[in-house]
Amino acid sequence: MIESQAHDAGTATETFQSFAEFYPYYLGEHSNTICRRLHVIGTLAGFVVAMASLALWSPLGLLLSPVVGYGFAWVGHFFFEHNKPATFRHPWWSFRGDMKLLRETLTFERPF
């Protein structure tokens, strides 16, 4: 069940009972092609920085990996999608959505 309150220019507060309910909302918040592409690129870049940081035992790199990943995503939201990132309201489900979007893109289930 999705409950919406104060649906005022992107300020709705949604409550989701499952990730299956959240993911269609997530996709709707990423309808702009450039925004989705920036998410995929940012997720991959953040993952590469995190893996390299682990391999090199660099704590600073680990701290920077989310900045790299979400930097791309937030540019997509603020300049192309013109909405607030779902990360601000639903951080864990949004991260899971990012991972699912990446998987679907890499397996050609969803166009890049």
C-alpha cells in the first residue's frame, strides 16, 4: 500500500510496505534518460572506487565512494529530472533501487 500526503511539487511523503511497492515509484522518479544513465555511471564509478579502496586499503577512498556514486545521481536529479533524490526520503530502498537498476541495465533488461 502506498500512502501519499502533501503531494506538493515533489514533497510527498510515501510509505511503502515492500521493495516491490517502492521500485515502481523509484523508476517514476528516474524517468529522464540522462538521469538514469548518470545513476548507472555513478553506481559503477562508486563501486569501482570502493573496490579499489579496499584493494589498496584506503579508508579515504571508501569514504569518497558514495560521494562519487551519488554525485552523478544528484546531478541527474537536480539538472535533468528536476526532482529531489529518493535517497533523501528512502535511503536504503533507494540504494537497493540503484543496485536493481544497474543490474537490469547491465543484463539488458532495461535500456541504457
